[in-house]
Amino acid sequence: AMCGIFGIVVDGRTRIPPARFVAAVKTLAALSATRGRDAAGLALFTPERILVAKRNLPMARLLGGAEWRELLAVVRGLALSGGWIDRPVALIGHSRMTTNGSEELHVNNQPIVRDGLAAIHNGIIVNSGEIRRAFPQIAWETESDSETIPALLRCFVEDGAGETGALRRLYGEIVGVASIAVLSAVSGRLLL
């Protein structure tokens, strides 16, 4: 088994109350936690921003901390007087089983955030070393193979591929297993 990833998306017309959104996140987080206990992370997308909470501790402990409470406050603030979330919201989460890049180094834990993207990944990219050498123009910031995902996506978008084309090119470059979710602050899209 490798890491656990999960997510939830609300389009703003779904009429889901914040408490139900939070309950769904907690359920998904608990199910994901069995897949990795070395670190945990969440990224919450609203039209205004992406807010990230991540720590080198199990998901259950992350959900008891200050960063989680900050995310909760944002979710609760998304509700109209009618009591439901009134705008597009997405949350992605990650329970890490360390394969490479120490979980003690905060930047290695997911979501990996760079260049307006927040990415989570289940799997292992076995040619990440070759990719790093093939793309020397990228300023690599972590020891994690997962950084390959947002770094190459941004590189390919800047080359004119667009996000869908960049995703295709990414999967053409990587070797290994990669189930991914990426939130883009630039386009407001969730890439899977």
C-alpha cells in the first residue's frame, strides 16, 4: 500500500451545509489515514484562495490542530444566511506513507504547493531523478518525487500546453504509478 488521497468538490449550487461538508471530509480523512501515517495534509480551494494545512503527523492529529481549525473557520464562513455553502469549494487530502524525501522536512509533505498549484499524489514516480536532470530550468524545492507533478505542469503550461495538454505531457514524462489531484489557483480548476 502507498499513500491515501481523497477529495470533495461542491459547486455552490449543491446546497450542502458547512457541517455536512466537514463531516464528509472527516469521514474521507479517516478512511485515507489507514494508507499512511507518516504525514498528513489538506488543501482547501475557494474562489479567493488555496489554504493548506500539513504536518508530519497522522491525519487524526492534524484534524485536531490549529491549521484544521483555521480551515473549519473558512468553510463555516462560506455559508450564506440560508445555511449552505454558496460558492465553488474543493478540498483535497493526503495521508503519507514515506517512500522518498523525509517527512521531517516540511516541504516534502503533501500537498506540494508551488507555482499556484497544490498537488497530492498516491504512487511513486521512479524516474523523478532523470526528470530533474532533464529540466534544469526548474528550481526544485523538495526531495519528493511528488514535486515533479506541479513543477512539470507549470513548466508545460508556460510552454503553451494549457492545463489539459500539460497533464497529458506530464503523464508522458513520468514512469511509475501516479494517481493525482491538483488544485490550480490560477485557473480555479481541479485536475485529476
